[in-house]
Amino acid sequence: MRDVLDELSRRCAAGEPVAVGTVVATFSSAPRAAGAAMLVAADGTVTGSVSGGCVEGAVYELGREVLASGRPVLQRYGVTDDDAFAVGLTCGGTIDVFVERIDRESFPTLSDLAESVRAEVPVALATIVAHPDQDRLGRRLVVWPDRSAGTTGSDRIDAAVVDDARGLLASGRSATIGYGPDGERRGEGMTVFVSAFEPPPRMLVFGAIDFAAAMASMGSYLGYRVTVCDARPVFATTSRFPGAHEVVVDWPHRYLRAELAAGRVDERTVVTVLTHDPKFDVPVLEVALRGKFGYVGAMGSRRTHDDRMARLREAGLTEDELSALSSPIGLDLGARTPEETAVSIAAEIIALRWGGKGQRLTGLTGRIHG
């Protein structure tokens, strides 16, 4: 829902009801992850996407119906044996989409949710998407690490959902959870979708060079909160890095150590070291490789890499710690320009995150999306 949240908040604040379809479960080769959403306004305007085009028309029509009736619907879309080009996902996947009418009266805590997301405060939205009692469909809770708002109409359900939503929020995951009709842990009949809005992951770009400018823009495009850091104030300026969220003048290793100590980086954080200067990159890599990050990569030639590895071993890093380093950085795409190099680095980050092999899909068989 993150992609449509601003538009949803704007229209509801203006007193305008809308229909929102949210992907709550995916199977096989679904093109969008759970949490993807599409908003259908009363004037016919569409914001967002649930499938990248496969079933948008069908969800649009259903959204118009739900907007008129006010009755939420959980609809499954998938390919059929009889007609692969009928309404469904011709890519072969299946998605469950929950379509509901939302307005200011039915979602009084929407502004609190939107404000938390904008302020990068961890928050989760838990919505009942299946229940034998139709009156419970669409009831929701907004859950923070230290409080919650709203109710499902049952204290027992509220307690169970708040507890599970906080667990998902801590891990940064969205998921559907099954319960009994009154929140029984081992029961069946009720399904709750929890959408976790954790703060965006961080990308730390060390080295204020032209490649860093391209990498900062790429990182922002991919949804990272990007920081460019360099010890040289003449190079580390905001005007040179418009794609970054912040530019810091500090020694890279000192800055990274302080961020670790303050708990402002985590296992989703991406570290790219682009200085290829040992007085900068070796100290920061010592810190980075002893931390737990989603990705640590360093730019440089084969000769630079060999020299860097020798220096890191002299600094006491183990072979296990060194194995976490992606160097030379990026995938072999034949990149030449800073922008192409940023694409190759981003491709490696994505491949490592999702288990991709970096091969051409045209030469492979089997499912595209895991």
C-alpha cells in the first residue's frame, strides 16, 4: 500500500471514498509482491498496480463495484487451463487481491498510519481479509512497536493480531496469518493480512566520485535511503550528489563505526566502497566486514583487489569475514560509464538479495519469479 498511501490519504482527507485492491498472497510466478496495491477513485482515476498489467482491468471493475456496494471482496486471479488469455495472470502465477472501500469514517486512523510512514516510524497495518462473519471483513488495526489503534471487534483477536504484527514488523515482513474465527492460534476460518511499513533500507556510498553520483541516483531509484560519505569537503557537497538523501563529510570508517554504535544501520544496509584508495577503503572495509550488512562491495581493478585483500588480512580479518566482500564490485555487464557501472552494482545487489544468478532469462527454463 506504500505506493498509493499519499493519494489515499489525500482523497480521504477531502471526504472522497475510494476502493483499494491489495495483493495479500502470491503463488508461483506472480509479478508483484504481497502488499502491492491499486487505488480506484470515484472519478475513475487509478493509482498503483497489483500485477504489472495482467489483471488491472479486472481489479478496476471490481473496485468500481466495491466502491458502490461498500462490501469488501477477496478475489483470486490466476491462469486457467481453458483459456490462458482469459482474465488472469498469463505469466502463470496466482494472486489473491482484497478489494475494499476506504473513506474517512471507515479508516479514522489512516492519517496516523500515513504520518508514521512519512516519518519513517515502523508501523504495520493488519486487516481481516477472510472471516465467516462478513461484518468483520475489512476491520483493521494499526500497530506500532509500543501501541496500537483500531479494533477488529474482539479483544481476543486484537491481542493475537497485535502480537503477531509486531513480530512481522520487527523482521520487516508482510504476510497473511490464519486464525480461528475468534483469534484462536491453531484455528481456521479467519485470515489477516499484515502489511509492514518498516523504514527504507540504507545505502552507504563511500567515495565522492562520479561513480558515486550515479550510484546514489540508482540507490534512490531502488528505494534505498542513500548517504554519500567522504573525508574531503571539496568533493563531498550536496550539489554534486543530487540523488543522495544526505552527504556527510567524515572519514568513512569513523562514520560507519558511529552509525553501527547508534543502531542506524542493519542487515538490510548496503555498503559500497568506491574510493579505490587504500587509506580510505581498507579502514572502512575493516568495520563493514565485521558488521552484519546485506551487501558490502568495493570498486577496483584486479590488482587493487589483491592489494586490498592482503592489507585486510594483515589487519586481522578472517577468511570467513573476507568472503562477504564483493570485489571487484558488480556483475559483468560490460559496463563503461558511471551510470552503466551503477546498473551492474545494483544488479549484483538485487541478485544476492533474491538468490538470482545474473544469467540471461532467455537461456533459462522454469519459473522467473521464485
